[in-house]
Amino acid sequence: MQITLNGERFELERPMTMLDLLARLDIDPRRVAIEHNLEIIRRRTFESAVVQEGDRVEIVNAVGGG
Amino acid sequence: MDTPFVIAGRTFRSRLIVGTGKYSSHTVMRQAHEASGADMVTVAVRRVNISDRSRESLLDYIDEKRIFLLPNTAGCYTADEAIRTAKLGREAGLGDWVKLEEIGDERTLFPDNEALIEATRALVKDGFVVLPYTNDDPIACRKLEEAGASAVMPLGAPIGSGLGIQNANNIRIIREFSKVPVIVDAGVGTASDAALAMELGADGVLMNTAIAGAGQPVQMAESMRHAVIAGRLAYLSGRIPRKMYATASSPVEGMVGR
């Protein structure tokens, strides 16, 4: 199945929770925020929110800036 | 005697706030932060790099026990975009303070006052401590304060320009108008620019490129630390008035042979 991840097409083998998606991407869940289909999801729901076919996911973190 | 530097009830040791962008490495950034003495640094909120996970996290190089994080909304052009970015930053664990940027023009990166005031109001309502980056316009600053801003951050000159304080008198007027702290944000090129900002009465100075882009960033960070302290002390000391002609410093009586 395909999702849009940070603006790019991304292939996933099956629907999975946000926490599983982060693990698959090797991203530390403590340092990111996630937007799921344009809604910011709370950290405590990373375990229950499920990424489905066609979903739009944005994962952001802190980077250098002024 | 100086009063403490307090924003929204939080006291900072240093009146210098520095950025985390444009450094040649995270290590140089950390050394520059140490040399600057700053206890607040700005960060941007951006998409995680999915394809290259090898890069270390910026936050691994910031001692959050000692340094307070101020996420920004850099690059946002509308109130909605900035509000979205601020909320993402908060959810990413960066806290509920935000350096609010609303860019109105790509070439100058000058702020869009209207969007800035709108976003300030909305974010304050949502519980954020909002520090808007604004034009050096006393009226805009007054409106931002009325909208609930916890400080106003007028620019000295365009971001990254290094031109120094372009409208010194406006900074002075803004200081006089404002009940919240005034932080000169952007435009500093070298130490004297930072000192001047403080001499004009600014409560703090925020800079990124002046340090990160310097030939020797760590040394420049140290010079900025001294400049901000020197400028602040000079402001508090009451400078002498400017006069057209000389006034001798040594006694005019008792000259030998007269």
C-alpha cells in the first residue's frame, strides 16, 4: 500500500500504528511530532493511530534555525 | 544594578539569545553556544529526513537542562501555516514558547504585520507564550503587545544581512512604548551592533548568522557575550550628552609657565 510521507510517495507492506511506522523508519518517537491527514496527533495516540492506504503523514522534528 | 531579564515570568541569565542554524557542524555550534553564555536558543521545526537517518539529532548537542529551547515558525507566510508549525513544535516536545515569524516578502524576509498580529492572538489564546519577530515599527509592536505577545522582537535589519541597527531611533521609541521586553532580532553583523542595540535600551538581542557565519564562530560568540554585557551596562550607566565642541578633561588652571 502507498502513503504520502513528508510529501513523498512511500511504500508500506501493511497498515500499521504510528509507533510501528516510526520504528520502521528508525525515528525516536520522543523527539518528533506527527500530522496524520492534516491533524496533529497527540503523542499518547502514537500507539493506537493506524496508517492506512492513501494517508498523508508528516513527521517533523527540531532542526537548526535562527 | 541591573534588573533580571524576565520573559513571561521566566528569568534568563543572559540577555543574548542565539540560533542553531548554519553552523559547519553540531560540535562548533555547541562550542559557540557555550562561548556565548546564552541560556536560550532558537530552533526550527522541519520534516524529518526520511532517506538519511544517519544524521544525528540537533538536540543531542543542546544541554536542555541549561539551555531553554525557543522553536520558531521561520519560513511561514500565513497565520495558518505559522499556527500549524507552532503546534507541531509543541507536540514535538519543544515546549509552548514560540518565536513567531510571519514572512511577508521573500527577498527581504520582512514580517507581515497583519498575519503576525492575527497569529499572535490565536496562539496566545491557545496557551502559547508568543515572541513575535516584527518590523522596527512602534505601532506594530504596540498592537502585538495588545494581542498578548510576551515580548516584541523588532528587527535591526533584514535577517542575515549583517547591516546592523538601521533605525536606532525606532528601537528607542519601541523600548519607551513597550511594557513587555524588547529583543532586537536580526540584522546584527558584529559586536558593536549588538552593543548598540543594548545601549538603545533593548532588553535582549537575538542573533544567528552573525555568529554561525563568522570566520571563527566560537570567538565571535564570545565577543557577542561581551558586547551585550557592555551595551547593557552602558545603557544603565547614563551616557554623557553629545556636544558639538570639546570640553577639556584636564584642569585648565595651573598650566606651567602661564
